[in-house]
Amino acid sequence: MPVRMQDVAQRAGVSVKTVSNVVNGYPHVRESTRRRVEEAIDHLGYRMNVSARNLRTRRTGMITLNVPELSLPYFAELADSVIRAADEQGWSVLIEQTGAERQRELEVLAGRRRHLTDGVLFSPLALGQDDLDHFDVDFPLVVLGERVFGARADHVTMNNVEAARAATAHLITTGRRRIAVVGAHAGEVIGSAALRLAGYERALADAGIPFDPALVGEAGLWHRATGAETMGRLLDSGTGIDAVFALNDAMALGALHALHERRIDIPGDIALIGFDDVDDVRYTVPTISSVDPGRDEIARTAVDLLVARIGGTTEPIRRIVPDARVVGRESTGDVRGDGERVVAVMPGRVEDTDVSPLPAG
Amino acid sequence: MPVRMQDVAQRAGVSVKTVSNVVNGYPHVRESTRRRVEEAIDHLGYRMNVSARNLRTRRTGMITLNVPELSLPYFAELADSVIRAADEQGWSVLIEQTGAERQRELEVLAGRRRHLTDGVLFSPLALGQDDLDHFDVDFPLVVLGERVFGARADHVTMNNVEAARAATAHLITTGRRRIAVVGAHAGEVIGSAALRLAGYERALADAGIPFDPALVGEAGLWHRATGAETMGRLLDSGTGIDAVFALNDAMALGALHALHERRIDIPGDIALIGFDDVDDVRYTVPTISSVDPGRDEIARTAVDLLVARIGGTTEPIRRIVPDARVVGRESTGDVRGDGERVVAVMPGRVEDTDVSPLPAG
DNA sequence: GATATACTCTACATCGTTGTAGAAGTACGT
DNA sequence: ACGTACTTCTACAACGATGTAGAGTATATC
């Protein structure tokens, strides 16, 4: 029933292979032949059977993006950027959600479902440094995020420590001394929480401000709800606070909510800064300052790396950190009304390791 | 290099087809044989070549979801729900963004890229009723949204008119009389904007309140930014306003921003209600009342319909409208603090048409 | 004018799986 | 003992494209 190359070939009076050549833009096809084939294709409404081509070429032209949840704005925006970047190079993106569940994240690496695509962009949230070995996979993989360092795969990550330091430093510059943190993870050594907290501590040290554990609020999941709860706890604890560094924007939104509930003036009484620079923060009241980790560049870089690996490059594994910026808005008093001001730029870097990738099987 | 069924068969001492049978859970395989095959699979690390299976079975197990942009919270959450619903049934989801560009939306229907998947869930935003003919496609298609009615494809849509009527009625119940609309599209007859505006007008009529064009604010794109602009214009126009119905939540967020800027008390001076019930509205200050159109059910229903069409069902085309609810929060004074109250429920419906689907080619 | 080179096209095998048809073995009722 | 039905397995031919090798012309080079 479906039209095959065979049918097109017949109508055009050429061999199947010639049709294939026309379809794939092979240059050595006589103009008149090309036209006849194209006429036949149009007339018969031929469309390539991609499964057959995939089988023959061992390529699918698709990559998988594994994220925790698209309903988290950061990942939705990341997915948006990844799809755009992939599309520009002619790749399609299959999206899978792990729900930040350990089991599902392990399944990603086990590769049971990988077969549909040529490679995987993976943003883990449940796995940690202890799971490093699981990242030795035999398919093209690029890791995103801060859960795991040193895996045998290209890695696109953020300038966490520096950016968090700069964000905190910015609060200090505006005269704040009692800076609370929302979203710490006790005992974590690696991971966004630990790294950003480290940046915070470094900024305090730089300014000679003593570190006060009472100002550090824990939050398991980095959602709006937990941000609000944590902020509430900090405020109700009676600790004096004149600024808040929420370790991501979702929590910053929640924190803002908690601050508003208590009729606290922002930035008058308490300044607030987040991390991720998601769209939301430009429309809150007041608008929220944040750290822009370079989402578009992260996406583009990750896609480029993955496509190169799929292409079979054997270059050493790289870790890439895009430029990041601290964007000042109303919540830190940098602007009044809409608009924003870049108050710091952290240059990115490319680290070439001497580790070779595992041969893709 | 890669392990084939052939290799597994050899090691297990059976035919390739038996390996296939084991892998696919065919029941008539002796227990001892099954174990031998499984041992061979594990030992060799065999993984099915899905391209080959796709070629043979003419199925890919994937569907495409076409949305305007994932960075719009509604579509991100919709995608989340679709992926979950599909996953439950063992399907994977490829996501493509059209950017709400007419050309790209037409390409979706032209099916140039459809070949990768077994069917398409399509949420158009640029196409309109005039493009109805383009929806006569020869592949399984389910349409989402309100841009087009009467296409020859299953359609999952919202209870727009009724829900908008109920939302407006709710504002009226709380004593409001000067209810502004944010997001109208002049001249539109079909489409979310027109339908929701119709519901608004109907509620006014029901309550005997005259319709005042000065209260209707136009907004092209339904983004936060346009919501803020439109709200600003309405406020600055000097028209007396005691409530606002934003035709979607993104604009409600923008409107909230504009209201705050002008130090207007919500819901004291002006009440606000949105539409979509995205996660954001539970974390703003005040929390925003909204219309929950049944996102999960929309996603689930759409996936079910599409899977049925892919399965070759020839049942008449259906239009399905899930239940919708008006959710009252702080911005309409229904609750204080967090929490919410369902203030109205609009039952959904299933419309069986007598139109047959086009034979899938 | 002979040889080399490039262009244009074809025939055929092949990618790795599943559907079909049927062979061999087992179980059971009569 | 025999037919019938079921179970278990196999051989072989697809599915629809592309890679390879090479045939036949046309064009360039010496």
C-alpha cells in the first residue's frame, strides 16, 4: 500500500538506487533524471521509510533528552533550548522524564530504552557521585548538571561556585550582612546545593563575615513549595535576616511568597536573589535578581558535543562551563520597575581531560 | 560488532525466531529454552535493534507532540502530562516546537517529518479555521486546542465558553460589575480568545450587566509581557475596573505584575482570575484563581485517542471535552493564604460525529 | 588517437528483525 | 492404535532502504 522507492523508480524509469541518490542529494545525477525522479515522487506522494533507512545506516537522527520533569520551569526552558539547538542541525529530540527517581535514572544509563536514538543528553537529579561507575556506558552520552563529576562522558555544567560567590558578593555589596540561604542539602559534597553553598561561604569569607549555620535553610526538593516552607522556617526562627540567596529560582519564587505573606518589604527589609534566571523571575513583584547560567549555551554546547560523539570523535572527554552572569533586578535594588542590569560576569571554561571516551558499542 | 539475535541464537542453540519469541514474550516457549536464551542475552549483552523491528512491524512506538514552545508553562505542563500518559502505555514522545509560526505548523500537517513516529498530537496556535483542509492528513492525528473545529481528526479541546462563563460568573457573584478582559483577539470567531470572550459576554448577559467594549483589552501573544502591557493600558485608560479576567494564566501573571506596580490591592480593589491553572498561580502573591481545564485528562484522552487511531480503529471521529473547574484562590477572595476552593465544575462531554477518519496511509 | 578521469547509473547483497507456514514432538480421548 | 489438538520450534522470505562494485558514456589530457 505505501509507496516505496521501487514504485518511484519504476515510474521514473530508473533504478531504486538512483531514486535514493536523488532523495539524498547525491551530486552526480543528471539534471533531467533528477527532475523525472522528483516528478515521480511528487506524483506518487512518496515519503521515505525512515525505519528502513535507520536500519541500513545505523543512525536514527534522534537524540534523547532525559530530564526530571518538564513542569519544572528550568527544565522546560532547557528542553526548549535543546530542541532548538538540535533542530538547527537537523536532529529530533525524544524527551523522557525520570521524575528524579533513582531507579528511572539508573535505567537511563542501563540503556534499555536507548536504542531508539543515537545518543543521550542526561540531566540526573537523583544519582550522585557514588554512582559514577554507572556512567561508563557504551553509547554516546553527555551529562548535564552538577550531580556527578569525573564521569567518563562529556559534561556541560555550570560555574556554580563562582556564580554563587558572585551572587552572594552582590548582596554584600549592597550592604547586607545577614544573608540566609534557602535550599541547602546537609552532607552533600558535590551537587548544585553543595557547590552553590560553597560559593556563598567563600563570598562571606572574602568579606570577612562569619558563617552562621542558623542562616542556612535546608530544602530537599528544589520546588516552589519547599522554598516557601524553608523561607518561612528561617523567618519564624527569629534569626535576623537582611538578604536571601535562594539556590534556585523555583525556591526564590516560593521564598518571595513567604516574604510577602509576612508583609516584609523587598528589597527594603530583605533582599532576594535566585539562581537559574528562568522567565518567571521577570514577572514577579518585585522582579527577582538571579544568576543566568547560560542556558542557551549549555543546550547548544551539549548538543554539539553529543553530535560529535555520535559522529565517532575520539577526542578526550571534555568538561565545559559556559559563561554565567549575575542579573540584578528589583529584589536586590538594582533597578526600579522592569529591566535588569548585569552586575557580574563569570567567564566560562573548557577543560580538556586526558580521559578517552569508551568506545561506543 | 553489535550483538544480533543470530549471535544469541547460536549461543543458546536455538533458531533466531525463538530468540525473537522469548524477547517478545511469546507464551509457547519451553521454560528451559527461555532460560537458555535469557542467559545468552545477558551474557552477550544483547539489545534489540529497534530500527530493524520498526521496519518489520511498521511501528515505531513513538508519537510526536507538536507544541508552540515548551517555555510557555502551559505547554510545558501539557508535555509533562503527555509524556506520562504515553509512558504508561509504553510509548515514547518526540517533541517538536513550532514557535507558533504558521509555516512550521503547516509543515507538521504536510508530514514531511512525520515518518519518525506513528502519529501526531498537534496543538496549533497559528493556523486557524481557514486552514481546515490542511488537517485532512493521511496519518494518525489528534488535534488539541481551540484554533480549529471540524477537522477530520479526533479533537480534544476545552470547555472554553462554559468555563469562561463560570469564571466570569464567579467574579460577578463576589459583587464585581466592571470586569475587564485581558487577551482578546479582535475579529476572531473561533479560537481560545473568541470562545472565552463569548463565555464572558454570556455571563454578563445572564447577570444583566451591559457589555462595555472599553473593558476589553486586546493582546496578540498570550505571554506574561503582553498581559502586563494590556493590563497597564486598561488601568491607565481611566475606565473603572473592579475585576479582571485574564484569558490565560501567563497574562494573569503579567496583569498581576501591572496591578502591583500601581499599588492596587488584590482582591480588595480589583479581583483577578486566570485560565489554565498552571503551577505558577499557586505561588504568586496573592495566589491567583484560575480555570483548570483538566490538563491531565486532556493529555490522557489525547494519547488514548491517538493510540487507538494508530491501532487502526475506524470509529467515527470524536471531539472530547474534559471536565473543567473554576478554582478560587486569594485573588478572588475565596481563601486566605494558601489553599484553594473549587467554586464551579463544568462537566465535560464526548461528541461522536458521523465523520469517518481518512484511511491512514 | 589512446588513455585517463569523471560522470551517471545499475545490480545485488545487506542491515536485523518478525510473519508465515509447517515440521516434529506431546497429550489426550476414543 | 489413531486421529486431533496443542505445544514448541525452525526455515525462509519479507520489510524498504543504502553501500559497494562496477558497467557504460562523456569529457579531459597528453
